[in-house]
Amino acid sequence: MRSLPVYPPRQSAPDTGLGILLLTSKGPVHVKKS
């Protein structure tokens, strides 16, 4: 599993292709595409 680059929280969430990676105050949260 490759490490994903870190994005500032103010930027739009990067699309990893498998879903959206959201950075929250508690840490990164990966949201699967519906």
C-alpha cells in the first residue's frame, strides 16, 4: 500500500480513484465511492 501525499484541510479532497480521502481533525478518513 503506497502512502498518499498530505493535503492541507482547506484544499479539495483528492480523488484516489477508489474513493475520496478526507482530512479531518481526527485524522484522514477514506470515503468509498457510492
